[in-house]
Amino acid sequence: MMAMSPASLLSVEHSRYGIRETTKGMKPIIPELRFAGHVRYHTARPSFFNKHQHPDILEIFYIVRGKVSWWVEGISHEVAGNELFLVWPRELHGARDNIVEPSEYYWVQAHLPSLGKGLWQGRSHPLKAILQQRPERRFRGTTALLPLYQSLLGEHAQEGPGREFVVRETLHLLLAHVLRYSQASLSPRVHHIQLNRAIQWARENVAEATTEGMIRISGLDSTTFHKSFRTRAGSSPKQYLIRLRLQNAKELLAQNRAVTEIAHRLGFSSSQYFATVFRKYEGLSPSDFTNKIHQT
């Protein structure tokens, strides 16, 4: 049930899963902050969004409690309570298996071009240089973040004078905290440029991609690549490529594509082998997956 609460301008959804409140449908108070939201789910629920991206938008998540599993550019991340998580502009991302686990978290969407104008207004500013370096995406937070997120949502909940000043200052303070805490990253820096280049190549060449090809594209030696990749992705390159193909396969199955076509398109040696791999990793056959998708 989606409704506008009579005591709030926020869009509030109460469901059997829990509560979701956002600024959906509202005009931004300041151009730098395009969206803010908060969810508290006591049971797992299907995600609102499948694979998607945001041009010019930096998303900043703060997990209050529980755990959420997201993937960004094909890499899975498990984010726990009191942790921050960043998604940068144009990065494909979504909930792993399109399920949001029982958890509570806040998030905001900062519009970087507007943020630049509002924050440093054409002058040299240390925050600008640090943001352009893209701090690590997952790191420990602090409970001091909670009132900042609550303030950003609260200012949207009702009309009142001076809201733009409060929202702007709160957003800037939140960014300052993010940059400070990002120095104690939980995701070690491991040849990011080289690995990103290899991952991007694999995503664009799903059928032909191999571990050897990724090593060649990265420019790293085999030992360094395997060690760095496992640290970054939490799996071997081989397992990553299988997951990447299966993610693409699920999208094609949802479009009612034939199993034979999918197997050929994604580089499986046969439709039988594709079905075997799919069942091993997904726990059901491709046809059962298709039926399940269309029943929901």
C-alpha cells in the first residue's frame, strides 16, 4: 500500500515486509540532493529495482542494522550494520538475487555536478580533489551518521522556512564524514584500474571472456591478478565469469528466450551444459526459473 502520510510529505509504504519512506515524487529542496530514503524490513522482500544505474549520481548508503547484499558492476558486496556503502555514477548495480534482506538502512542520492557548484562554487576545495579520486566504496561508519540522515529526511517531511540551508549544510557534513571514514576502508585497494579494465572487458564480451583474457587485458601477471581479483571480488575469476553469465542468462530467461539461444549467446558449449550449470548455482532448472518469474 503506497500512501502519502497525512503528517508527512514523504512517500510512505507500509507492507508485510516493513516500512519504506522516501522523497519519491517530491521536488528537490536543493539541486545537490536528488533523493533520500529509509527502509526497515523485518523480513526479506523483492527488490524495487533490478539492474540499473544513475548518471551523475553518487549514492551513499548507511546500514543501521542487519545485512544487505548488493552487486556493483558484477561484484558482490555484503554490507553489515554501521557500515557505509558508495555507488558511483553510471555503475550498474542492484540487490543480489533481487532480494533485500531483513535490515534497516538510509540512503541519499547526491547530484555531483550540482554538488560541485554548491560546495566549492568554482574555488579549489580539498573535498573536490578527494571525491574525484573515488574513495573506497565500503567502510566503517559511526552512529553519528544516523541523525544526519534523519535530518535530511525530516526536512523533507514538512514545509518550513530555511529548509534549503539546513539540507545543504547537513549534506556537506555527511560528505565530510564519508571522506573521513573512507580512510579506514574495509575494501583494500588492489590494482583497481587494472581489475576494472578486465571486468569491463568481460562484461562487454560475456560469451568469449576467459580468465586468461582478463589477465591479458589487465596487464598484471597471473599470480598478482588472481590474488588481487579474489581480494576485490571475493571469488576466483572463473567463478566470477560463471556468475556473470548466469546473471545475463536470468535476464534473457525473463524475456522468454529459448535455452538453446541463451546457451549459444553466452558461450556455453551446449544447452545441456548450460542447464546443468544453471541448476548447480541457482538450485532450479532454467524452465523452472522462467515459470517462477512469471508467477510473481
